[in-house]
Amino acid sequence: METQQPKRQKSGQTGLIILVVTLITAIFILLFLMRQNLSSQKSDYEKMLADQKIGYEKDLSKLQIDLKEQISKAEKLGDEKNQMVDSLKKMLQSVENDRNMLKKTLQLSQAQNKQYKEKIEAYEMLLKAKDKEIDRLKETADVLYKENNNLKNEKNNITTELTDEKKKRESLQGKVEEAAVLKAENVQINMIDRKGKESSGGQYRASRIDKLAISFNTADNKLAKIGNKDIYMRVLEPLGTVLANSGTSGDFEINGKKMTYSARQQILFDNSRQKVTFTFSRSGEFQSGRHIIEFYSEGAKIGSGSFEVR
């Protein structure tokens, strides 16, 4: 009996050791499979970005070819060709710069992938607009040539038509430029009291206001150029006086007119509907009544909001 008991204990210990070894082996196998799965997912994601990069290079290459064809067409037109050719060459240079930068990029980040996608879409939209404009210019030039050869008496009418056509083109160009300007949306004007507590609602007691927290989101705009943008904010009292602080205020111009701003901020616009926030304070209490907040950028008013002081 005494001999059998040690044998049983030894057998039980051996079974336990086998069980532990089996569990450790299973854990190592599971960790290996998880690592292989993560590695596969990463490889698939990197391949997707690489394929998209190749696709963007092809898109930009095609844009270069199409733009060169447009420049060739524009150079064959009449008096307006210089302005059109200059505009197309600037666009071609921008596309070539983007293509060169893309070639130098070894691997796209998620942000870069989105940026190139939106820029290519914007280029394609502008290219279509330019193509239609060239066709209209060519049609106008053909009409002018025929009319000058056959109906000399209608010269004044043709001149009038060309003037109207030019005005339409200028109007269209102005609309395109206007569409490319930033827009401020979801304007929020909150109050911060002396304890740092922020309140919303748009109606505040003058005695409680220590600072204003003013924010907005940049609207989605594929025509707007990606890059640094200066944002000017004006805080107008009920009688129209612009609130100015010596440390944050200054002057800027809108259509040749000098205006005073209450605060200025530079942002890196990336067309991600990013949030822009100003913190503004003044010496003394705010006047009672409706205050207006205006935002300007790139020579244009991009949005506004208001709040009431009691």
C-alpha cells in the first residue's frame, strides 16, 4: 500500500505537468496567430494606401495631359487667350507640384489620402469649367470672324455681344472665386464668468461676463485652397462701435476699405470642417443690447452671429 501511494502521486504530478505544458503551448500558438492576423491587416491597409497613391498619380498625370491640351486650344483663340492661358498654366503648375510631392511621399497617411482625393476632385471640377469656357470663347471667335467678313454693318452688335460675353465670364469667374472663400457655420457665442464657468444661450447679464468664448466650424468647400488662412473677428456694440483691445486688435482691408478687427487668428485650413475658437475679453462691462460678431477672411465676410447683454 505504501509503495502504490507514491506511484499515484508521481503519476498525478506528471499529468499536471503535461497539462501545464499543453496550456502554455496553446497560449503561444494563440499569440502567434493573433500576431499573424494583425500583421496581415496592417499589410492589407498599407497595400490599399499604396494602390490609392498609384491611382492619384494616374489622376494627376491625366490632369496634366488634359491641361496641356486646353492650353494648346486656348493659345489658338483671340484677344482673351492671354488671360485664359495664364490661368491654365497656373493650374498646370499646381497640378505638377502636387504630383511631384506625391511621388516623393513613400506612404500616404490617412490625412494625406483624404487631402489628395479632395484636391483631385476640385481640379477636375475646375477643368470642366475651363473646358466649357474655352468652347464658348471659340464659338464667339468663329462668330466674330464670319460676321466681320459678311456683315460689316453688324460690327457694333457683335462688339456688344462680346462685351456681354466678357461680363458673363467675369461674373462666372467672380462666382467661382466667391465659392472658394471660406464660410463660417454653427457660430456659437458663450459666456465665461470670473470663476471660469462657461454658459450658453445667447443672453447674458453684463455683470457676469468676464470673457466670451466664440467659435464656428469651417464649411465643407472643395474649391477652397488648402493652406494657412487669416481669420479676422469684429465684435460690434449695439451702436455699431467695434470693440478693440491694444494687445489683440488692429486694421485690415476689405475691398480697399480699412476696417478694425477685435481679434485675429491664423489657421491651417484642411477642409475638415475644423472648429475655430476665439476667446475675447474687454475692460469694463459690456453695454446692454444686441452685439454682433463678424468673421472675415481673404477679403470677404465669411459669417456672423449675435448675442444679447442685459
